[in-house]
Amino acid sequence: MKENKISIVTPSFNSAKFIEDCIQSVLNQNYPNFEHIIIDGGSTDGTIEILKKYPHLKWISEPDEGQSDALNKGFKITNGVLIGWLNADDYYLPNAFNNIIDAFNRIEWADVYYGDYLMVGDTGKVIRNMKEIDFNKDVLKYYRCYIASTASFFKKKIFTDNNYLRKDFNLAMDYEFYLRLVKKSYQFYHLPIYLSCFRWHGGNKSLDKKQAIIEHNRILDLYGKRIFKNEKINRIIFIILYQYYRIIRTYYKIILRIKKNKME
């Protein structure tokens, strides 16, 4: 039986320091039916020379409107039944594709499959194991985005249904995207296996806390977290909901840890 095709989309801009790890992690999956699409924003740091070394890649390098724009360009030209979003400084763990395809074949009702991941430093040294909970839309909505894009795979129909990232979000585009998919009744499935590594380093956009707050406040408005006209009341309600679902997530994580210890 021919394996289902997996498409990986990687946005890139001046990513020479890490992008070869990203490319190699896809190549080393021991999975025959895949494509790796890299959308580069016009790098000048040697990234293009690295891309030219790998004839299997599908890539373009041209000015774009940012990460969301680059990803959308890639999503639109994918041919796989499952689409992975892998940033240029991140990489997959061995056997990730086989594990995700197994979930795809077993859990047919799902539209988004997400796994666990490792947070690593510049050199790949593990900083933290990010073992996540099963999908809970209220934790996602009221607490925070706990689903890592680098460990997420999407059915092709999400994009053929014209769902793409919003280009007016620079940091929280994944959070807005997930909440929009939830609102449209797409189904999420958590695969409790480490699939990828998220690299935490000095160049992470996530370090821009001011912009992150601005974008998260916009998401509050978009997805109905502001219940009353009075802003002070809304803030109190939001803090209560935030703390409540923070406790819920912590509770489920403790249960996960207990189950893991019993299995060991």
C-alpha cells in the first residue's frame, strides 16, 4: 500500500544558522512519500546556498509580507493529505511522520493532529519536555495557546476550505488560526508522543512581549472573551476564567504525570 503523502511547509528568512537541521530532520524521517516546501523571504545570510544543496526541496526566495504570508504561499501549493508547519529553526524528531500517519489512519474524524514537543536551546540541548493535555477548547480559549505549531499537522481540506493564516498577526497567528478552526467546528486530536523540537534562542519573535500582548488583546475581541460592555467587569471575568482554566490544565498535567509514573 502506498503511503499517504505528507507536505511540510517552512517559512524562512536569514535562517542559515539553523535551517540545515530543519531540512535534515525531514529527510531523516525514513518516510518515502513527502515534499518539503520552503518559502524564503529573500535571505542574504547564506540560506539560499544551503537550499541549493538539496535537490529534493521545493523552494522560492522572494520578498513577502512576513511569516504568515510565507506560510500561506506554501500551504496553497501543497499536495499532501497532511500538512506540517515547521519553522526554519525547529526540527522533527525521528519517526514523527510514521507516528502522525498512524494517527491519521486511526483517527479519521480529526482535522488537526498535534503532538508533544521538546524545547531546546541553540545547540539542541533539551531545556524542557513539553508534554501536553488532550484537546480542550476552553483551555485554548481562556488560558492560552498550548498547541505548538511545530508539532501540528493539518488535513489538506482545511486549506482547500480557504482557511489561511491572517497576515495582520505577526506573533499570535497560530493562536488566532486555532481558535478560528474551533469556531468552524474542525476537530483536534492530541497524539501523546514527542514529535518535534522547538528551538528557544535569542532570535525568537516570541521575545517581543509588548507585541504579544497587543495581539492577544485583539484575539480577546475577535473570539468573544469580552462579555460585558464595562471593560473593568470584562477584565475581572477574564482573570477568573484565565485562572480557572490554568488550574484545569495543571490538573490534567498532574494526571498525565501520575499515569506515566504508573506505567514506568
